[in-house]
Amino acid sequence: MNPQALVIDDEPDILELLSMTLSGMSIDCVAVENLAQAEQALKQQDFDFCLTDMHLPDGDGLDFVKELQQQKPNMPVAVITAYGSMDLAVQALKSGAFDFVSKPVKLRVLRDLVTTALKLLPVKPVDSERRSRERILGETEVMRALRGKITKLARSQAPVYISGESGTGKELVARLIHELGVHADKPFVPINCGAIPTELVESEFFGHKKGAFTGAIADKEGLFQTAHGGTLFLDEVADLPLMMQVKLLRAIQERAIRPVGSHEELTVDVRILCATHKNLAESVKQGMFREDLFYRLNVIELKVPPLRERTEDIPQLAEHILRQLAEKNGIQVPSLAKDAMAALQQYSFPGNVRELENILERALTWNDDGEISAEDLLLPELKQSKGINEPQITVLSTTDLGSQLEDQERQLITEALESTRWNKTAAAKKLGITFRALRYKLKKLNLE
């Protein structure tokens, strides 16, 4: 049986074009010219998909989208907007529309949209919850709410701005949105926007033609082409140069890109997810980020909570991390002593889950008896108990937390070695670790 589609538009020519296009895709269409006819059709039969204009003679398409979301949450609804009416498209996405297409309608874009919409299966809360719980750990209320939002967002094509501090797992959230969606079998392409040299950023995003600039010895696909049909995750999007922000805005609005050195545009079907640890709204106020791009990317904001706001999840996270570390190193899974768990739950974790991983990996190295104590954690407030006279070290919130922790370890070990005139056995005893653990650390930190 062919899929059933409801198409609503008050312009006969457009209605005919839409119906012919969908019929060519083996989709049975019911074409109506107003909301009254649409409501009558919805009473008479079920539909797999709905495509509606936003301006109708007897009502507002936006209100209709909201109503359908309440009555038929499993039926994807796409909207048709007039050229240049991106604000209206954004409102529709926020109201629950699956996606939008602009007039004049590009048939290839329409076909991609419809194909994607028809792949959506009815929501299976149990299955989605199981899959998301396996990836996003935590049973606190904020984490359950986060997983629920991820499941809902996976059914949409709306751009999502994932906000949160460094180390909270924003890329993990983006990957899960992709994996639970209809594009799970297509590429997920992450990119750190701050890591690309300014002069290469356009080529990286859009690709280039041979001879477009010095060093362009062959045609190259950009990240948009690589992610075609899937998801492009723009990490640290606040670091994009202003010049590139303008071109990214156009690519999102037109769903087309132009490789450097090319005279032709390429249509791309890419879902955009982005993240940054910075306050993007504040960057807009400071003139560092374009306001129009901010509103295109920030259709829906998804906040990932810091670890200090869900300390009840630390035992589950710690157990999972230690299990992974033990498997990686081929050893028995160590346990956490009560004082160690208490210390972790009292610590503020400026580096969030990433810092917890670093702390536990370091503790596993120091430890030699299978049970990690509070002293093994080497948390800032506990370092004096190791018997090494050093000033208290304040852990700063930084994006390079791993390097900072290694610097602290390097300082501890160097001071112990110097105080024992580089007698490794005596230094290991002073540090409270085994000789084997010290040798491992010397090699890892390039101190040999």
C-alpha cells in the first residue's frame, strides 16, 4: 500500500506541482486548498505525512502545526514558506514541524524531505529510552529529562544548539540525536570550528575545485558534501570567523553550497547540530557572532547539565569509567572506597565528566591494591595528605583539562625525585605508590 500524504496549499499551480511530485514517488495524495478541507480529510482517513502552506485563506498554518502535534504526534508535518520567510520557518520548527521547504519549491529538496519524513517510525518510548540510557548515563531527574528531549529531537530536522560547560558530553548528545534519527545510517561528521586555520575554513566546509588557490592540486569535497544525507556537528561554533558565519548562514537557508573556485551551487541535505562551551548570546552582544546566524542555529536549545548538578550520578559514572579503564588495561576492575566516593561527590568538577575520567585514570595508576582510596584521587584539597610539601593547586576551568592534570602530576613526581636525588625507589615510597607505577608515570610524562 502506498504512503498517504495530505497536501494543503491555496495556490492551484503549486498544489498541482506538489501532488505530481509526490505521485511520482508512489505516494497517494489528498490535495486540499484550505484548513477546513484539511480537517475534514483528517477525519476521514489516516495520513503518513502532511505538507502545508503557512498562509491559508481560513487560518494560520502555524496554529495548524501546533494542533496536529497535539492530535497526531507520530505524523511528521512539513511547512511551505514564502521566499525570505526564514523567521516563519524557524517558528514552525519550534512549534513541532518536522522540516520546511521554501518557495519557489526545489523539487530535489522536496523529494529529500519527503523521503526522510516517511522513514520516521512511530515512537517506541521503551526502545528509545533503553538505547539512550546505554549512551547517556545517569538516573537523576535532569538526565532523564535530557534523554527524553533527545528522543524527541531525533524525530525532527530542526537545527539544535547544544549548550553546556566543557567536558559535559555535548558531542555524545549530538551523536545520540543522530543515531536515534532516520539518518542513523548516514554520516555523522563532527568538526571543531576553532581548530581550522581561518584561510582554510571555507575550503574545509564547502570544498574546492582544482586550481582554486595555491596548493589546490585536485578537487576536494567539503564537510557539507561528506555529511550529505546525515548530520554535521559544529563543535565550538562560537569560534567561527565572521566571514565564514555569513556563508554558513546562506548554506543553511538555501540548502546549497558553492565550492571555492566553482561557478555552480550544489544542493545538500544536511542536518545541523552545533555546540560551544561559550555563552553564544553574550558573543552576539559583543559583536563576535552574527545575530541572524544565532537565531538560525538556536532554533532549539538543549542544555547539558554540569556534573556538580547531578552528583547522585557519580557512582554510576565512576563504575562505568573504571570498568572501561580496566578492560583497556587488561586488569581486574578496581573498587572505590567509601572515602573516595564521598570525596568525589563533594568535589565541584570544573571539568565535568571529562575531569572525572582523568581523575580515575590517574588514580588507577597510583593504586596497587585493587581499591581506590580518597588519597589515590589526588584531588586538590587532598594532595597534602600524600606527604609532599607543595602549595595548594587550584584547578582552573579550562578546555585542556587533561594537560593541566598531567602538569600537576609531573610537578609532584619531579619534586619527589629531586628530594631523593633521583632515587626512584625512594621517590616511589615518598609518593606512596609502587615502583612499577612510578616507572609507568615517568614513561607517560616523558620524565625518563
